[in-house]
Amino acid sequence: MKVTFKEWNAVATWRWDMPDDDVCGICRVQFDGTCPTCKFPGDDCALLLGKCGHSFHMHCLMTWIQQEASKGLCPMCRQKFEWKGNEEDGNATQNTQDITQDTTQDIQA
Amino acid sequence: MFAGKRLSKELAKMQGHLPPGITFAKSDNLEEWQMDIRVLDDNPLYQNQIYRLKFTFSQKYPIEPPEVQFISLPASHETPRPIPIHPHIYSNGIICLDLLSTAGWSPVQTVESVCMSIQSMLTANTRDERPPGDSDFVSYNKRRPRDINFQYDDDNV
């Protein structure tokens, strides 16, 4: 017997590599859930992993960092918030000022 | 939007469990909550007394701090609530505490953590006094607590 595939649909799931019950300290929603400003979780609602060991939804952290009163500090430990980038790209770290600029460009673009 | 979702999360968590000495009193809406706190040790200044805290949240909570102050209910009330005596608490209920100011606030604080800080601020106090200038402040202050520039000059209490 010969079988011919006429059509197929690939399905995959993914999740953040975070403990199940871990929540974003700012919005108190699980990392796998979406931040309060987004409708759907996923690539558009990324997480930021801080060098200090504290993580947040990117949108939640940006809302905080854009406040003058935040002074660019991590809400948990009050050290300067610097995020762990993709080490393989050679961008080992990027500080929040760079992120702010990137975000601004995105909005303008 | 941000505030509403975060507050519903906190409310749901509080209905399950709160630390000893802290109870939820009421919230008519999501913008204003009242919490009752009492001191757990035998500090004679606060023994057998329950105090009422009023939280007012802006749309930007928890990016902006809530406004938190003690409120009093008269002795004739079903649940009387005085204003606790403390060198950082004015007799109108306004609290001088840096974590409640824009400069000292962090968005990871919650209603529960703020209550615990205020509870420990009472527990640690031994001074039976009001802040300096209390009567003038209470008579003339028309500003909202977060607009007052307190000087956090006393780290001892």
C-alpha cells in the first residue's frame, strides 16, 4: 500500500524555563501567563532575566524603569538592573538604558 | 488596568492567608481598602488594641505607591479604632515612612508587605510620643500624604 501525504500541520508548544509557581514581582502574574498590558503570552511578551538574579515581564519592568523614581534599579534588590543578554551573540549584557532606547526606536519605527 | 488586575490577585491571595495580626477589614471597591493590624508582642503602648489602615490606590499602582494612613473610628463605634501613638505617626493618621514615598517605594511591595512593615514599626517602638510639630501639622496640613516631603532623618525607630 502506498500512502501519500496531501497536507500536514505541525504543532508545537513551548514555555519559559521558569518554575511553575514563580510570578513576576511587579504584576504578580505567573511568568508563563501574560503581563497585564498584553492579551497573549509568548514572544511578544518576553521575560527579562536580571544579572542580579531577579526576573520580570519585560513590559512590567520597562513601566517601572521609565519612572524617574526607579533610578534604574531592580525593584527586588535595588541594584542597578542589567539584563542577561544572549551570551553567544557576544552581547553578554545590556543595561536598561539601552533597552529603553531600543523600545523607543521600536515605537517610533 | 494594571492596578485592577494586580489588586484582584492580591485580594484573592489574602482571602487564603494573611500573616498573624493582619486582617482584611473592607473594600467597597478596588481603589480603597481597609486593613486592621495589631501588634503581636506585649508592647504596653499597643496592647489589646486594633488599628485601622486605609489604602488608596491610583491607576498606576504598583508602579506608584498607594496612599496609606491610619483612620480612627470613635470609641462608641462597634469596632473602635484609635490612631496609634508613635514618633512617626501624626495624630491625624498620616504616617512618615520612606517605603510609602515615591523615592522609597518598590513595585514588588504589596498591601501585605506594607502592613507587615507598619506592624513592625509599631512593635519596635518604645516612645510614647507624636512627631515634633504634630499639632501644627494636623491643623494646617491640606496636602495629601504623598505630596509631603518628609525628611527621613530618624533611623532609630
